[in-house]
Amino acid sequence: MNFHEVRFPASLSFGSVGGPERRTDIVTLANGFEERNTPWAHSRRRYDAGLGMRSLDNIEALISFFEARQGQMFGFRWKDWSDFKSGAATAEVENADQVIARGDGKTTEFQLVKTYSSGGFKYVRPIIKPVLGTVKLGLEQDEMREGVDFEVDLARGRVTFTIAPPQDVEITAGFEFDVPVRFDTDMIQTSVASFQAGDVPNVPVVEVRV
């Protein structure tokens, strides 16, 4: 798979602009009503990494990272500072942050997810790239121990229990996570003169399906 399990420097992604993008097909009917459909089950996030550049050293780090990824060729991890935790942005990660499944007494492997709720509606987002050492699991809020009760696949966002959770037991999780992305360009243009004058390079980054 064309993906490197390495994170874009978090100090450089801080201050970047971006967020989720949806695709909606809208058809206006003869009577003025609309039909709306979407081919995407999940949103896709886009960012501009250039806005995090604050010094020439930052530019050098960006170019090194870009070259090591061979432009758009290899994906990488990205910390979205506006959405990188299972719970509230200002709260500590807790094992009861998200309900990810219910036990059936047989299944041992489960996907990490984050649920976004508003006005009685919700969207369940698969979490593919959890951060090392941050995943906490609970069974009916009783905390499990990583390496003893469960293991985490950091490349797929899946957790595997040593013993299958009992029937109807609520499985909860807390975690930090990254977004799998790639550069959305094969060229980065920089100018020392323009950067010192306040101009920053445009460095588009887009989420990838992995």
C-alpha cells in the first residue's frame, strides 16, 4: 500500500486551514422541488499545510517531508487540530468516550469509530489511524488493559480482544487519531523573498481512503 505510517510534523499542521468536504448531487425538478443524493458515505477532508509555515526552517522541513513522500505518491498521517480526539477537544481521553459496538460472545475484533450527533441525527465515522499509546477500551465502562485484554492495529484502527466480549455488553473506547492524507500536488513553489514578505506557499493536502 502506498502509505507511510509517519505523521506530518504537528507543529507545522497547527494553524492550517481545512475540514470535512461532502459531495451532494442536486437536481431541481420542474415543480421547483429538489432531489438530493450523495455518492459518498463518508466525508473527505482537505487542508492547506502552507499556512502553518512560520520560518525558513519550517519550509525546509516541509520540503524534506514532501520529497520523502515523493509528492502525491505516498500517503501519511495528519493531525487535524480541530478534531483529533474521541471526546471533547479540551477533555482528557476516557475509555467511555465512544460506544463502538456491543458484544455477541463470539466476535473479538472491532473497528474504532467516532459518532457525530446533532438534532437527533448522527454520522458514524470509522477511525483508521489511532495514535500510539492513546487507545483506551472499556466493557460497560470497566477499563481494559492494552497488551493484556486487547491489542490495537494502528494501521487499520481495529482492536482485538483476547476474549470475546459477552453478549450485549457495551464496548466503549477513547483515543486520539490522525487523518490519512496525501499531498494534492506534485509541486511546491517557494520563494525566500516572498516568504519573508509574508507570503506562504500553497500546500494542498487531501484525505485518502485506506
